[in-house]
Amino acid sequence: MKTALIAHKFYGSKEETIRQTTKRIEDAAKNGADLVVLQELHQSSYFCQDENVDTFELASDYESDVAYWSEVAREFKVVLVTSLFERRCSGLYHNTAVVFDNDGGVAGKYRKMHIPDDPNFYEKFYFTPGDLGFEPISTSVGKLGVLVCWDQWYPEAARLMALKGAEVLIYPTAIGWFDGDSEDEKSRQLEAWVAVQRGHAVANGLPVITVNRVGLEEAPNGNGSIRFWGNSFVFGPQGEELFRANCTDELSSIVEIDLKRCEQVRRWWPFLRDRRIDAYDGLLKRFID
């Protein structure tokens, strides 16, 4: 499966950012991509750096956004993983990954389940936790276990996708550094982020694809900024590095992923066979005390 990872900065407007993204998708399709994965909230800036009720207007175009990316997937004949701000009804909004098959049809969607609330990542203000569960999305290239950003820290989410038959785990994401942090702290944060997702690949015998935005974005209220750290990657089912980007450059890269190899890896390392499902009741508790 030829997979295109597309990551970029925000170009100052939705229109220009979409134009740039669409051109990258066209180029990826010309180079043989079967699957294209975009970064989290790829149409806009990362608007969660402050809390502003007017920002909810970004979700008002959700239906037309779906129609646009549907046409892009159909025109370029790719399976396309997008990340959109969904207005479900008045006062109810989601961070939603919509997946289109290569005929332009909506193959399925995933509403982000884990929602952070940290300085300059005020997502709980904007996003209602997802209610669609952890359900793989069937497409012409296989069953995609699509999760979003903060979900990447939770092995439970990856495991449930794997148990429901996902053939690959995919994470559109937007994460970065604060310039005021030390270089040591920045390194610890980045490598922890890489390590936990590499672990998902190993523990589940599945490839992991993560696409992260790049560039410096100032908070609208002038209170700080985020320097998105890029480092988009693909790991194979034994945690082998198939691709890793740097921390600064925009990205439009194609990586070949051998889904059939997962079968052999799971035969060698039958972690699913040896799970002690009779002893895991405690996982349903917040904390055991």
C-alpha cells in the first residue's frame, strides 16, 4: 500500500491552505499513492490556543468541507483521511476524522475520543468527546484504525482498534513545543511521543502512521505560541522505522507499507493469543485503590 503523508504549515487563510493541500494530494496521486493521510485540523490554524466563542464559526462549513474533500478523493482516486471541525448541532461540536474512499464516498468517520485541556491546547472548550467508539473504517485499501492526536497516548484505544480488525493505525495530529522549554525537555517530550506510538505498533503487530503539522503558530491572544515539531513517521508491525520526517520541513512523502507482513509477525509473536482476558477487569476502573 503506497501511503502519502502530507504535513504543512498554516498558510494564513483557509482558502490558501486548502489550495496547497490539494496540490500536494494531486502530486501524491501522480506518484502512485493509494492512501493519503492529512494532519489534524488541516484546513485552519490550530485554533485551540485560546478560548473564543467566535471560533466555533469555523465549523459552520462542515458539510461543504465534506463535499469538497469527497470530490478531491474522487478526482485523484485516493483513499483520503481528513480531519475536520464538525458542527453536529448548536452547541455540540467534534474533532472529526472523515475518511473518503477512492470513489469519493464517505467510508466512515471517527470523532476524537480523548480531549486534552492544557495551556495553549484548550480542546475541551471546543470539542465534545466522541461517541462513535473505536471502530475501524473499511476502505478499498483495507480496514483503517483512525484515531486523533491525544488518542495516541492511550494503548487501550490502539488495542480496541486492533481487536476489531484494524489493519493499520493512523493518527492525524497537531503537537509541538513551547519555545521557552529547555532543549532537554523538548527532547523528552518528542521521544516519549514517538516511543508510545512505536509501542502500539509492536503490541498490536500493526503498522502505525502518524502525520503531524509543522511551523510556528502564535496564540491569537498573544499568550505564547506552539512550534509544531513535525517528525511524522511510519513504523512497521515490529516497531521498525519505515519513515521519519524532521522537525521543520513540510512534507509530502510516499511510504510503501506491506500489510501482508503483519500476518507473519503475529504468527511469530502471538500477543493476541496470550492475552489474559480473564484477568483484566481492573482496566475498567479509573484507578484501583
